[in-house]
Amino acid sequence: MSTPLLSFTNKGIYCAQADVFIDPWQPVHKALVTHAHSDHARMGSRKYLAHDQSKEVLKLRLGDDIQLQTVKYNQPLSINGVKISFHPAGHVPGSAQIRLEYKAQTWVVSGDYKLEDDGFTIPFEPVKCTHFVTESTFGLPVFNWRPQSEVIEGINRWWLANKAEGKTSLIAAYALGKAQRIIQALDHSIGPVFVHGAIHNVNEALHRNGIKQKPTTLVTPEIAKEAYKGALIIAPGSALGTSWTRRFQPFAIAQVSGWMNIRGIKKRRGSHQGFVLSDHADWKGLVQAVKWSQAENIYVTHGYKSVFSRWLREQGWNADEVETLYEGELSEGESGTQV
Amino acid sequence: MKEFAQLFLDLENTSSTNKKVELFRKYFSKSSDQDKLWALALFSHKRPKSIINTRQLREIVLGITGLEPWLFEESYSVVGDLAETLNLVLPSASRPVEQSLSYWIDFLVSTRPLEEADKKKKISEALDAMTKPERFVFLKLMTGGFRVGVSKTLVLKALGQYLEVDPATLAHRTMGNWSPDTTTFRELLMSTNQDEDLSKPYPFYLAYALEGSPQDLGMLQDWQVEWKWDGIRSQLIVREGRLALWSRGEELITDKFPEFEPLAFSMPSGTVIDGELLPVKDGKPLPFALLQKRIGRKNLTKRILNDVPASIRAYDLLEFDGKDLRRVPLSERRNILKGLVEEVGSTILQLSEEVRAEDWAALDKLQEGSRSKMAEGFMLKRKSSPYQSGRKKGDWWKWKIDPMTIDAVMVYAQKGHGKRADLYSDYTLAVWNEGELVPFAKAYSGLTDKELTEVSRFVRNNTREKFGPVRTVTPELVFEVAFEGIQLSTRHKSGVAVRFPRIHRWRKDKKAEEANSLTDLKDLLTQYGEQ
Ligand SMILES: [Zn+2]
Ligand SMILES: [Zn+2]
């Protein structure tokens, strides 16, 4: 058997033939980045390669001065004989599965992904390979997502009900991905939509990247309190529970996350409304992606990796769990605040 | 069922008591008498008698979903609630039909006499006929545990508003052993009939923990001070020559304590005493654990009756001569109680002694003696107070002693269940002994969510080894562990066992080397150890 093209090192996933790392968690010479979430795109590497749509957000988060090269989806480049290409992962704008081909081996590193078309992010495309590195954030059969349209309808109804009670609606969501997905899908005829600075910055960056979005207003001290009555505010989870929210009183809070699927977790985060919506694949989605990849070798990273890899092995795959420092969908939504 | 399931969801989405009362009031005004009665029963921890065991229930769901049993158990350990896990793995219903809460309860009851196979078939058909929220309630009816942070007092408040009846009256009417099978909504709640069940207890008056300093309560002379005993809060009732013993959890425990039977003759009829049921031998209280062990026994042997004899420390007198004394001031109730206990003259019924001190400061000193008396501190009761129902602030307070604490190093971490399934919240803690860390307690974290997230990240980045769900971590973090009691133990490597260990706070200011030692722990043992 030939040596594996990729190896799992204490700095990240490494391709020795091309001398590149994928989503390294320590500074390296060359980093390929699946997407701009802070646990996948970390500071300090010399050179970065990412998808076009990640460009502005990466600069926002890692610094304007980073050495960044970007590519389009399905546009291969070659490094020391390794054919490298980026393919839509459907997770957040600019998110990619990274494909590396050398001799008889084809590896795909999925980063984070979801299968549902959210109407905003370029949807997931299956990529055939011999080795598939998958996430497993929601790798338990208790995670079964409802269609986005149904969830959004629930959010619209909640917003309307709050408005009728004279309340402002506050939504906690990730600054990159979830926030924009909700903004795009909401029924803006119900009322005005405001955003927290962290989300506004990401929106602006995506805008510079040529991604069109529905208009929102940045929350600033100059805006009169009355303007928020019946409005909907989107903010990262960390901003809620701080004095920043005082101006919206009276208000109702909703959390939008895959974790809201579990009552206990939802309760821990206060007695708020919870909506189950995630940018990660659910159980069926993970299984589907593995099947589509047609890979014989599956490497399971962050999430319920021991459960998911055991299940895959029992179904006949050659599956292993891999230790990484990726954090999955954190329930606190903190990666959204580091902008 | 739709309304009841919705009530359940709505209750979880609010923390406002007023809003919860309003939700219940709305529910009561919309639903049938039979549904109302069942709702009240379920929120009073009564449910239809066992229909099916959890093994069979699992088999039904695994049969429908085709899931591997181990995969289901993994999921259950993350979700932390069986009914919820079953509900989450099931596919959406293919033919939902709308039926009432009592319809589904009757349905379940009707399956009780069936053979296992038929029962399973009927239940799996039902599972396919409900929306997800309804199915959750349906599963909960079989697994039990309707915990949604709703007290019975709150439900009764809403019911009181709806029926325009004083909630305290309703509280009394709904005490005891009723079940929707044996009564109706009207009979239970709206009959003003005085011929009520002879064994019926009064709602317990419960105290809150004291906030701030006792000095703020005013003059010490206005307060009755008693030791706070660690037993089972109970009501002892003698009416028409029959004795009944109720625990605070509204459980009739007369049969578990035959030693009280003679009191049926020596106490006057129409007497209700509120007191603490304690294991007491030769005048000294025994550890509470022994009493729990005794209650858990199926058969009460002579030996256990001899080893762990029970007695009542009387706090209060709620009924005397058949008259409800709850409006009478505490000082007067206490006087009558004193006379009664003397008259009965039995070792198994004793007055809970009053603690006397010059002033609050002197009392504070006396409180230090709590542990050696096997008490948890003091109860402070305003002498002029009536006996109220439920947990109320103002007249009664618990003034508990501070727990014992030790600074210990985290050596293992494990993810939590349910609420904390995504975070490392269960830690094994160790103290130093000759340069080695010796584990002595496993504690559930009492940290804030922010701290928990931080610790979880530390665990992920500092894992040394993994054994199933347990991770060995670099011994770096120091936590202050609090506990209520300490005992010698041969089962623990450290040689001591602590009671109710929990994490008080994260000592970010301390390095691992600065944590306490086994010697410190053993000092606590000699000082306060339970023999
Ligand atoms: Zn991500
Ligand atoms: Zn990730």
C-alpha cells in the first residue's frame, strides 16, 4: 500500500507531497482554508489559499495584510504534482470541500458542510474520492433537521407575535453564515431588520466580495429607541445578556442553532424560544455525504466522531476517528464575536 | 392533546411565573373537565399506572427505526431524557389524528391487560398518529417525569383564578392519594363537602434560604429558632383512631414506619403534627443515608427496625381537636404542641428543641455546633406567623451552615447529559498525597456557562488519554469543591467519601501545586466525620 497522501499531525491535516496544511490550528508555511470560521481559519500562517468568496471575511478576521490567494470552485491548481481543487460545501459563503489528487489517491477534506440548499450559500456538491474526511458535529440519529422554509415560517410567526405584544425580537446567531441565511430568508414585510456590529462587518465584507444580500441597518447609539419597536435584531450570542440589549426593551429572545433540538441544552441557555436550524449536516445528511463520496476510507473529525465512525465501520466502511481542534457548532456562538 | 403539548412547549419558553400562570389558566379554560383533571394530576407527579416498561418501549422504537441498540443508547446518554430521545429518533407521523389528552391516556390504560406483542403493536400505531410535540407527551406518560419547572403552587394559582376559589383551599383538596380514575374534576375540586378523606394532609409550608444576614430580620426575641434536621419532612395525622404518615413529597409512608402505630391510640383524634422524620438511636440522630437505605428495603426485618429506628421531631401543630390551627400564631401552636408531646410521653415523638441565645451574634456562634449535632443549621420562624402553604418568603427562613470546602485538581472530565450534553461538566477531582494526586470526588460542575465553555476548551486541548467518554486531562485546573458531609470509606482510594460534592468555584488564582492535600481532607474527617 502506498503512503497516505494526507496525514493527521499536531498542527493540522498535512499533505507532505504538496507541503501544505488544511485548516491548520498552528501557524504553518502554507494553509489551505475550507472556510472562514475561526476554528478552521486561524491566524499566523505565512500563506493562505481559499475560495474567492472567503476573501474579504478572511481579511477581516485574520488581517488585511495576510498573503492570500483565492480560487474558484472546480478550478484545479497543481502543487508539486498534487492536483488541488475547491468544491462547494454549502456551509457558509465561500466554504469548500478541498480535493487533493495524487497518483491513485483522491482525498476530500469536507471542512464543515450541509446538504440543504439554503437559498443563499452555493449548495453542496458531492465529490467522489478514495478518502473522505468528514465532520460529525451532529452525528447522532437524534438530529434530523426540518426544511428551512418550515423553520423560517416559525421565526416569522414568532416575530409577528412579539410585534403584536409591542416587543422587539432578538435573534442570536453566528455572525458568519447563520445570520446572513436568516436575513435572506426572513419575511422583511413584517418589520425592519437591524444587526449587531459583528454581523454588520461580515455583511459588508461579503458585499465587497460581490455577494448580494437583503438590506439591514446597523444598530448605533444614534438610533432612537422607538425605531426598534416591532423590529427584529440579529446579534451574536455573546452580545445578548449584555447592556447592549437594554435599548431594545421590552424584547423576546430566540436562539437559532442545531443544538436547540435538545430540550436540555435549550434550557441551559435560558428560557428562550429556540429554533432548530444548522449550517451543519444532520445525521441523514452525514450518511448521505459519505455514500455520495464513494470513498472506502472515512476519517471522522469534530463532533460525535467515535459514535459516527463506529457506526460507519459496522456498515462496512473503513472508518476512523481523528482528533482535531475544530470545535463544531459551539452552543455559545463565540466564533461569531471575534470579528 | 394538541393544547396540552402546546402548553408544555410554551412553559419551557418562559421564565416568568405570571406568564406560566396565564398559560395554565388559558389551558384550563379551553379543555374538558377530564383533561383538566389529568393535567393537574400530571403536574402533581401522578401518572397512569405503569403501562409498559422502558425495555419494551425501546424495542418498539428500535423496531420502527431500525436503529442499532448501542447507537440509541449513545444518543440517550447525550439527550439525557428517554422520552425525548425516543421522540427525536422516530420519523414524523404518517397519519396524525387529533385526540384529547384523556383519550390517549384511556388508550394507554386499555392496552395494560394486553399480551406484550399486541400491546407493542397498538402503541406503535399510536406513535404514528401524533405530531412530534404530542408524541413527546404521549411518551412521557409512559416514562414519567413531567419536569418543566412548574410548582404545584403555580398550577393551583391558575386553577384558583379559573375556578374563582382560594388556591389554599384547592391545595388542601388536592393533597393526598387521589387519582383521575377514582374521582372527577368536580368531585375533587368543587365539592365543599366536609367529609373529606380522613388521612388527608395539609399542604406543607416551606421556607426559603435566608438571603443576607439574620440581623436584618429584626429582634431575635420575635423569632423561634430550631435546629434544621436532615431527615424527611412529614405530617403525622391521627383522625378517628387511625394514623397516617405523609412525606413532603405527598407520599403516604405509614406502612414503612410501623413503629408509629401505637401513636394512633396515645394521641387524641383530630391531630396533625408537622415534623422531621429522623433515624435516631439512643437519643442521637443517625446519618440520613441509613434512613434512605431503610426506605429502599422491600421487607422491614426486625434487624433493620432495630438498627435504624425512626422517630419524629415535632415542629408544629396544624390541627388539634379536629380544628385547623393554621391561622393561629406559631407561638400559640407551639404551646399546645408542647403540652401534647408531654402528654403523649413517647420516645418516638419529641419536640424539636428551641435554641436560645442572647442575640444574633451569639446564635451565630451556636450555629458552628450544627455539624456535631447532625443538623444543617437553623430554622428561623417568626413567632407570630401563621402556617402558610407552599414555599413563601417572609416568616420562615432556612439559615444553613456553610458547606465544607477543599481546593482540588481536575484529573478527569466527562461530558454532561441533557442540558450540558455539549460541554464537559462532570469532573473527577483529586488532592495531593506524597507528590501524587489522589482522586476523592466526582462532582457536577456548578460553574457559569461561560466558565464551562472555557473549561471544555481546556479539556479538548489538554486530553492525555480517553477511556470511553472519560478524558484524562493535564492536572492544571483547581476547583473549590463543597460538600455536606465526610465519612471514612474503604471503597475509595483516598479513604474518605464526601456527601453531595459539587463545584463551588473555579480557583483561577491557584496553581495545581497549591491545591489541598489528603491530610487536609483527613483533618476535616476527624473534625466533622460522621461515625
Ligand atoms: Zn464552520
Ligand atoms: Zn467545523
